[in-house]
Amino acid sequence: MASNHELINKLIEKLELLFKKQAEFSAEINSLKEELYRLQSAASKDQQNEIGKELITEPLPIEEKEHPIEPEVKTQSGIDESIAPKSEPILETEGEIESNKAQTRNYTQEVPKQKSSLEKFIGENILNKIGIIITIIGVAIGAKYSIENDLISPLTRIILGYLTAIGLLGFGIKLKEKYESYSAVLTSGAIVILYFITFFAYSFYGLIPQSVAFALMVIFTAFTVVAAISYNRQIIAHIGLVGAYAVPFLLSNDSGRADILFGYMAIINIGILIISFKKYWKSLYYSAFIFTWLIFMSWYFIDYSPEEHFGLALTFLTVFFLIFYITFIAYKLLKKEAFNSGDVVLLLINSFVFYGLGYAILNDNKTGSQLLGLFTLGNAVIHFIVSVLFYKMKLGDKKLFYLASAMVLVFITITIPVQLNGNWVTLLWVSEAALLFWLGRTKGISVYEKLSYPLMLLAFLSILQDWSNAYSFYYGLTTENEMTSIFNVHFLTSLLFLAAFGFIVWLSRKETYVSAFKPDSNWNKLWSYIIPSILIFSAYYAFRLEIELYWDQLFYTSKIEITSEDNYNNAIRNYDLRDFKTIWILNYSLLFMAALAYVSFKFIKNKALEVITIGLAVATIVMFLAQGLYAISELRESYLNPSEYFVKASVYLWIRYVSFIFLALALFTCYKFIKREGITRGFKIAYDILLHVSIIWVLSSELIHWMDLFDSAQSYKLGLSILWGVYSFLLIAFGIWKDKAYLRIGGMIFFGITLIKLFFYDIVHLNTISKTIVFVSLGVLLLIISFLYNKYKNQITDDAKD
């Protein structure tokens, strides 16, 4: 019994320990609940409702904790744990839970149920707006019915309309204190009705004069402004804005008094913009901006007369520009608003609409057309004054100073072509672009760098125009446009242009300076291709145009007047000079591409540029083979058939070998490319094809050249067929030796072409001996090729060795 007594005591002690832990858990739960209640009472009403619903009404989860197993201790009673009474702790726990549930139910009853957010939005915002629209439509339908059936007189209709609007307005004002949102909708609807009733009274029925209608609508607009401020609702202000701008058009009697229209608009703009600034309603500013410029531009394109409206148009154009410019600056300064890309767009639109319309107005006037440069410079002065104020007074965001300064540079840039022309425009633009890019990139002023990019495009377009005017001889060469190659102002302009763009490219490649665009942005990638492309294109054409200029001037000055037997004067020129021009342009192109490839491989080391350069080199090689060799053959024909008017020198013959040197240089450049690391097998195969096509093309040209010199009649038949057959054989043999399947296949294809030429072209006019020579030669070559295939059949594979 003693042992049982000890066991009972142990179990009782263990049970008491569990009860103690349970009490601790209950105390912790209550503490958490109290903390939740405290936090909920401090929250807003809506948040309190949501939290009370979601957190308090649900039973709180109790974190389960692992406890170490207690060592077995015998109690005094000695009762075994398995038979210990469990009802008492269970009853106590259930009582605790019931107490908690009761507290939860009591708290839940104190928290009012909430409607869903969608239900609330529809009930409080959508239904009232739909209701006011339907009410207005209903009034309009009733008025229409009464008018069509002549139920009430016009005066009665207008009076009833005003009474309806006033009643709606009064009801809305009365409800403002308790139902502000609902009241604002009613007030807006009443204002709309007042506008249109006044319009109907004036326009349809003539019950009130224009001056009275105008005054009433101004009052309605003023009331709308007051209501918008009182209700703090932008929508009411927008209604007033639309109504204010509609008044002149609704009440217009086609008097053409643009001065009254624009004076009224200026007053409305000032008032509206003050409201938008006071209440920080930027959308109101944007709306006024759009309405004003649309109305002014519509008037300019439809009703503007240079003789009648010149001073008026310039005056109000300036007034509108300054209103929006000053408001924009004030926003940024007083509201300390962050500067973003949208602000840049807005300021640029305002400035360039003002400049564009001002330029057009001045240009249509005889006196004004002489002031275009001064007007452009005046725009720069306005922005300069603003930038100085920013700098001296240290006002606002630093980016505002940069933007205003950039606008100064932009308008100074525009002043240049307005007052000047020709090469000075290009030089000033490209210099300014280089300066802005340098400031933006080295000083970290992103606005300057971004402004430099459009200036680069302008400078590029400008130099294209300069080249078109300077080097075009569409109407022939005269003593007025004759100039010395290389030593002329146009080539000097091109060199300075290249220097500026070279500086920009060099600066853009320096890793110590960060671009204004993000490294992975599309704009950064786009400009990284555009700027070097402009440099390469301009460098190529700067020298090419001088070569063309030299040969064009020789061609036009070679003119000879010949009097025929009928006493008619005929002018002839040395057209061989055109062929020399083609040859030297192609020689220069081959040299330029080789030099560009060398610079790319040695210094730039850009994979994309290397591939593009090689692509251009290949295109130039193909162009030389197709066009250059033809021009060379034309010179040979001209030499063999001399003219009585022009001397044919030996240069007609040996110019071909000078060209072959340039061709070899370009092919060597391509060879250096394929020998670089990482070049794929496809590029190497393409090079082999290009090389052998070039060789056989040049050899064919040489064969024809020498056979023509020796007055052979079979150059295009017998000679070419034998040459092509021999080269096909060598190509197949070389393919077997180097184990290159594509060369062997190419040789076979070329041999097939030779055989087709033989049967369908050569044998038609060949004599028996010539036919025998051709057939025997090609037959022997085919036998040798077959022998090589049989002898090396075990060594020939389909894989090419590098």
C-alpha cells in the first residue's frame, strides 16, 4: 500500500503542474486579447470594423509548445495516472473557453456589420451620378416634349428650367453638411442645367440679350469655382472650366471679336490656374493648358488674317505662354514637387507651341519675317532669365536649372539656322551637341546629355543637306560651283564634324563616366549603335564625295563642241572618266572597309561592330566583282577602240592591277577575321566560298583581258570553258587534300556549270579543232577527278578540318 500511496502523490503533483501551466496559458490568451482591443480602439472606424470582424469573432489559435517529460513522481494517494479523474480539469478548461467565447460574442455585438467595399462604392458614388444624369436627361426629354407639342410658352420653359436648377442646387447645398459627396453631385448637375438653360434662353428664344447671357455665365463660372473650393472636388472645377470655355462659343454671334475672346480666356486662365495651384489640382492645369492652345490654334488656322490680327495674335500668344510657364515654375518652387519626364514634355510643348505659332505669325508678315532670328533669340532670353533666377536664388530642384539652361541652348541652336545657312549651321549644331554631351556625361547632368542626342541628329541631317547642295551636279557644272577637291570649305566642315563625333564616341566608351540612361535600357542600346553608325557613315562619305567631285569635274570640263555637216552643235564628253570614277570609288571603299576592320580588331574590339564591318567588306567585294570589273573591261574596250577626240593612255590597262591590290587587302582583312578566336565554322566556310568566287572571277576577267589584247575571238567560249574546268579540278583536288567536303561539292557544281555552258553555248560556233580541244581537256579533267576520288576514298570524310 505504501507503494500505491507514493504513486498517487506523484500523479497528484503532476496533475497540479499541468493545471498550473493551463492557468498560465489562459492568462497569456487574455493578455493578447486585451492588447488587441487596445489597438483596435486606436485604429480608424473602418479599420476597427474590419479588424473586429476578422480577428475577434474567430477563436484565437493557441500555440502548442513542447514540454519536457516530467520524471515519474509518486503522489501521497498513490493513484495511477491512467485512472486519475479527468473531469475536473476538462470542466475547468471548458469553462475558460466558454468565458472567452462570451467575451468574443459581447465584443462582436458592439462592432456594427460592414457592407462590402464594392457595395459601398456603388451605393455612395455610382448611383448618385447615374441618378443626376438620368434626371438631366428626363428634364431634357420633358422640355423637348413640351416644346414639340407647344404645351408651355418659351418663357415658361426657361423659368421652369431655372427653377429646377435652383431647386436642385438648394437641395444639394442643404445636404452638404451630412452628405457631402451626394451634395456635390447634385450641385454639379444644377450648374450644368443653369449653363444650358441660359444658352437656350439666348440662342433659341432670344429672351435675353448677349450681354446678360454672358454676365450670367460668368457668374455661374465664378459660383462653380467657389463650389469646387468649398466641396474640395475637382470634378466641379472641371465643369466650371468646360462651361467657362464654352461660353464664348455658345454665345457667339460671329462678330469676329477675337480680342474679347482671348481677353476673356486670359482672365479665366488666371483664375482657374490660381485655383489649381491653391488646391494642388494639376489636372485642372492640364485641362486649361489643352483648351487654351486648342482654341488659339483653331482660330489661327481658320480665322487668322495677317493684315488684321498680327499684333493681337502675338500679344495673346505671349500672354498664354507666360501664364502657363510661370504657373509651371511656381508649381515646382512653392510645392517643392519632384521633377519628372512629364514636366519636361509639358514645358517643351508649351515652349515649342509658342515658338512655332510665333514663327508662323512673323513669317507671314513682311516686317515680321525680318525679325525671326530676334524672336528666336528672345525665347532663349526668357529661359535664360529663369535659369539665372534659379541659380542666383538657389530655388527649387537643380534639374529645373538644368532644364531652363538647356532650353536656352536649344533656342540659341534654332537661332543659328534662322539667321544663318550652310556649313555654319552644321558646325554650330555639332559643336553644341559635343559640348552638351561632354557636360552631361562628365558632370552627371542627365538633361544636357539627353538634349545632345537630338542635336546630333539635327547636325547629321544638316551635313547631309550640305553635301547634297555642295556635291550635286544634277544641272551640270558651271564656273560658279567649281571647286578644288580636298581644299574646300565643305571638306573642312566634314572633318570638323567627324572630329566632334569622334570625341563623342571616345567619351561614350570611357567606363569612368555613367550614361544618363540605365545600362540595360533600350534607349542606351539604341544610341550606342546610332552614334558610331553616324561616325562611320560620315567618315566614309566625307572622302567618297571628294573622289566623286574630282572625277565629276573632270567629266564636265571634258566637254567638246562639235559642229556637224548640218551646222548643228553637238557636245560630247569623255565618258571613260565615269568608269574611272566608279573604279576609284570601289578602290576607296575596299580600303576604307579594310581600315575600319583593322581599327575594330585592334582597338575597339566590339563583336557586333566586327561582324558588321566584315559584312560591309563582303558587300563591297561583291560590288567590286560585279561593277568594278565591268568598268575595268569598259576601259580596255575604250583603249582598244580609241576616239579621235580623247587621248587613251596606258592607265586604261594597268588600272586593273591597282584595283586588284585593294581587292586582295579586303580579302586579307576577311581572312584575319576568321582566324580570330571564337569564330564559328559557318564564317570560315563563307570566307572560302567568297575567296574562290573572287579568284575565278578575277582570273576570268584576266583571261578575257589578255585574249582581247591579242585579238582572240574565242575568249568567252574556248578560253573560259578550259579555265573553269581547270579551276573546278583544282578546287576538287584542294577539297580532297584539305578534307573539305563543301569545296569538293562546290568544284563539282562549278564543273557542271562549265559543262552546261559547253553544250549549250560553246559548241554552237566553235570549229572542229576547238571543239576537240575543249572536249578532250574537260574529259581528261573528269577522269583525273574520278581517279582522285577512288584513290583517296578512305581518306575523304564529310567533316572539314579547321
